[in-house]
Amino acid sequence: MKIRHRMLRYSVYRNMFLSFLLLTSIVIGIVCAVLFGLFSWSTAREVGSISESMLQQNSFVAKVIKDQVYNIGNQVLNDKAIVTAMADRERDRIKEYHAASSLNTIQAAYPFIHSIGIYNRSAGQYINTKGVSFEEERDNLGQLEDTRQAYFNFVPRQVRAPGYGGSEANVLTFFLLPSYYTQLPSGGIIVININEQYVQRLIGGYKNNSFDSLFVMNQEGVVITHSSSGQFMSNLSDEPYVQRILGAEAEEGYFDMTVRGQRNLVSYVKSAEMNWVFVNVSKYEDLLFNMNAIKWWTLAIALIMFALSFLVSVWLTNQTYNPIRNLLDKMAVQFSGGPGQRSIRVNEFDLLQTKFADDAERLSAMESALSVAKRAELLNYFKGSQVDLSNQFAMDWEGRHFAVVLIAIDSLEQFRKGNTEQTQSLVHFSICNISEELLSGLFKLKLLIIEEGEIGILLQPEEDRFPPQLHELLHELKSKVGAYFKLSLTIGIGGIVPNIKQIRESYLTAKSSSRRRFFEGKGRIFEPLHETADAAARADRPYPDKPEKRLLEAIRAGQHSKAAAEIDQFVKELYAADYQRALFCLNQLASTLYKQLSAGIAKDDTGADLLLRFFQSLPAFETLAEISEELHRIVQQLCERQEAATSNQSKAVADRICAYVAEHYARADLSLEWMAGEVGLSRGYLGKLFKAQTGMSFNDYLNSVRMEEARELLRTDEPIGAISERVGIFNTTYFYTLFKKRYQLSPAQYRAQMSKNVKDSADN
């Protein structure tokens, strides 16, 4: 009932609750969605990998088929009766009979063969184990006779057995041209028809139960074998997923795509054996069969977590709201109205603002001009005024012991940006109030806001040492400010002085203590350090010029890792200096980097601006770790710019060399050493630079240009030795070696092949 009353009446309480509830709901929704998405993605990825692995096993079928066709072809060519029938100039019925018998014998050894045939162009003879006549094979055989571009030729088709008079059969037909490699007459062709069902059975041996369709197609998208027999020889090239597979550069992979209105996982493997593509298409819902259940479980868990978040939001709202409630109670703000005012809605901040305004007006009217003057004079005295305060404070401050505690707000710049001036003033005022509430029971004190983010507390201990409770109270102060305002405080404790005239010394000691935050980090309480023998040494710490020099060299070379190491070394030496010396060294480093960058390293105005901004904002950094992080960021950008400039220069050098080689490749003395002298670099450095830019060594690049030119010259009748010299290679044997290594043919073989191609083209 109490919560419901607050929710309806108090806007700040209601806004807090709704903010907590909205935040937790958003977090729950995001977490659940991300976890569900990650699970779905990882599951699909695993299934895709498994499917791809299965297809890799299936792709072995292409090699099996090809090897078997080659084996059958070899057996045919090793049979004397068959070879005799293929080589005869005249048709001989007896030889034809013996050849047919041999073909039947070979076919009997391979049950998956539909039929085997041989064709002798010279004798006009075609023999087939199924009785197929030459007229029925004329188109296919004639097309092969005209092209004769390869020994191994393949086409899927449908035939009728026997003699096309029987039922249709799906076969994979392989045409072998023995004359491509042997001395047989050029008109001989071996025809081997393999049952398509045999290939499907081979693939089925590797088939996974989750596959919906498993098929093999060629590079034109024509189905060679399919788990659905009705798809044989179908052209699927218009299907989007087939177009994506055929256009992919990767030899294997998987992806998800909508096929015929359903989401499917498509995996593929391209086989280089016969340019076959093995494809599997599986429905997503069959692969991830439990996704709907997981989806509903995720929704149920999200609803349960939302219900819990509601209770947590109530608890957090009450915990966060209590300080505001307590503050209103302490300031005697009327929270509840009369019986007739229970439904009136109020804004707590408006009440506080009104109360603060009333209190400020009342305090202004009550505070005397003498009190204001005393506070101003005390503040000025802290900052260096020479006024004598002993007479003015004699009546207010009795005793022999005084000390100053300095409270500094950490991350002040972030605090300024994240809050309005009114909120900042309220926070300063609240810190003063909390400090006074905690310490007034232990000390007589006076609070001063020395400057923005810095509050001084003048204490009067009863003895010449602080009571042990002081640290506990200061830790409590830090804890409360952190809980209420999400702020971190650094507290410096000054030394105890014997009279009011020396409070500036205590203030300076407290200031020095708080400055240890620069080296040791934020959010701590620092006690005054006793003077040590090395204090003078820390103040006179020499400037770390060696790390600075190495840092400049690393930036010039664009070596980020080395520059980062030198930054760490420079900062490490600053930890051995005092605060003022460390600031001096950092200013000196920023100044030196700025001068060097704007004058000589890369003449980079943008980089100079980075250092100038760093130099100007240096006093705003509160810790040496923050400065180190900023220096790392700046140096990384400088190194990246320098590295980019160096990379552009390297590319220009490589382009210049390539252009020179293209024009002067025929020079026999052209070498890496010669080019190094031309561009003014060492041989080793130029070799590494050229290979990094082009991906090959200088000699390999030069030889590739020479071999390309030689290949063009071989189309002419010029002697091979003369061609070798024209491209800059005077050792003909070495020229032969390079040419054959690049094109797998000797220059003479390449010229003969080109002549044969030209002749065949002329005949056609």
C-alpha cells in the first residue's frame, strides 16, 4: 500500500521505478535475443560444416567414375581385336564380330556399364554392345570428330535399349579419343555409357539422413544425377541458389537461402576431376527441429526474469529513493498533506529546490558581513594571502592544533560535462553537508569550497595526532558520495600545525598529498609523507632524453610497437620524479614532439594539431596513467600516418620498376642489383620491397614478362634461338627450361601445337 501510494503521488519515485523497470526489461530482452541468435547461428554453422564434410566425401565419386572410365578405356585399347577393328581402313565382318565379343567381355566385368561402343571413321564402322547403329549415334560422333580438343569427353543423356526401341535409360556417356595420345587413326572413338543409377548409389552411400535433395550438376547447371530421378538433365541455372554456387570463387561452402518459399541450408563442393558440382539442399526446420521449442522456452524464461526484474526494480527504487527521503525529512519538508490532499501529486525536486531557495535566502539574511569576510579571507589565506588571521579567529578558534583536509572530485572534466551548473553546485553543497554531518561530532571545523571540484575542511584536533576514527569517517564520506552521486573522491590529509598562523602549511601539505593521485590513482585517501632523503633527487630527476630520442625515431619509421614501448619507458621514469618535475617532463615531451612533427618527421599538420591539443589539455589530466593512454593513442595515429606514407612510396618504387622491366626486358644485364642502383636503394631492401608489393621476386617477375613476349614471338617463323636472344636470354637451354616450367610445353611443342590449331581452324 505504501509503495502504491508513493507510485501514484511522487513523480521522482515513479520515474525511478519506471526507469529501473525499463532498463532491466531492455537488458533481459537484448540478452535473450542475443543468446537465441547466437545459438541459432552456431547450430546452423555446425550443421553446415557437417553437410559440407559429407559433400567432400561425395565429391570423391567424381574421381572414382573418372578412374573407372580410364580403366575401361585402357582395357579396350589393350585388346588386340578391338584395336584392329578401330584401325582397319575397310570394314571386316569377322573382325567386327571378334571386337564385339571383346566389348561384351569387358562390359560383363563392370555391371554398372549400360553399353560400350567403338567407332572407326575410316571404315564407316560403329560397334555397340546394345546393338545401337551408327545412324543413331551420328550426331554425337560427328560433333566429336569435328572438335577433337580432348581425350576425355562427357555428356549426360537418355537412350533407349536396345537400339532405342526399348525403355529409356538415364546414362552418363564418356567419349574417349585414343588418337589424342596414341598413334591410332584420328577417326577412332570409344563410347562408354554408365548407368546414372550407379552414380546415385555411390553418392547414396555417403548420404546423410537430413538431406532433402542431393544432386550433381555440371558448370552449366545441368543435373547429372539427382536423388529425384525425374530431375535428370534438368537445367537449374535459373535457380538463384544455383547461380550463387556457380558464381562463387570458393571450391566449397554453405549458405542459407529461401528456395520455393522455404528457408533452406545449401551446401556445395566443386570437384576439379570432371568440373562437377555436388550440391545438397536441406530444409532449415528439418535440421533445427527443436528451434521452436527453444524459442518458447526462451520467451518463458524472459517472462520469469521480467517478473523478477519488477521486484528488483521496486527494491532498487526504495534503496535509491531513501537518501532523497531522508534529505527531505532533515530539511523539514512537508511530505504529506491533509486528509483532502492525499491525491495531490508532488515533485520532490521542486520541493527541494523551493526549500533550498528559502534556506539560502534565510541564510543570506542571517549571515553577517563579518562572517562572509572571514570566509573570504580564510580562502585567500589558503591560496597565499599574507593577512594575519590569528586575531580575527582568536575568538572562534581556541586551542593549539589545526589541520586541513582537502577533498577533490575525481574525473572533474567528465563531471562538468555530465551535469548542469545548478546540479554541480548542488553536489558541492551536498558533499559539504555530508562532511559536516560526519566530522562535526569529532572536530570543530569550517568548510570551504576552494575552487570547482575542490573542498577544504579546516579541523581543530584536540591532540597533535589524528584520532583513529578519522579514516573510518573519510571512507564513509567516500562511500556515501559514491552511492548518492556516483562520484569518486580523492582525499589528501595535511599535517597538524601548532597555531592558526601555520594553517597554510597544512593546506599545502594536504595539496601535496592529494597530488599523489597523479601517480597512485584515484579514489584514495592520502596521508602526509615525511620528508625523505630522496625528495630532492625526485625533484631534480633528469629529463629522460634517451626514451624521447628513441620515440622520435620509432615514429619516423612508423614502428608503432617500438614507439609504444618507448612511451612506457618514458612514463616509467616519470614515476621516480615528483609531481612538478613529471609535469615539466611531459610538457617538454609534448613540445619536442610538436616541433619535430611540424618541422621534419612528416610535416603533418593534422598530427601537429593532435599534439597541440594534448599540450593544451595536459593540466586537465588527473593521473599519469590517463596521460600514458592518451600518448599511446596519439603516437599510434602518428605511426599509422607515417606507415601509410612509407607504403605509398614503396608502391611508387615497385610501379617504376615494373614499367622499366616492361620496356627493357630484352636487356641481358637487367638484374636486381642494376635496378637497386637505378632507384638508390640497397639490393636486399629493394628485393623485399618489390616482393611485398607484387607478390613475387624481381627475377620471377622479369622471367614472366620475358616468357609472355617469347610466347607471342613463337607464333612467327623466327628461330627459337633468335627469340631467346630477343627476350634477353642468351642461354637457349635456360630459355627452354624457363618456358617449359611456365607453360608445361617446350617452345618447339608450343609452336607445333599453335600450328596444329591454326591448321584445324583452316580445315573447319
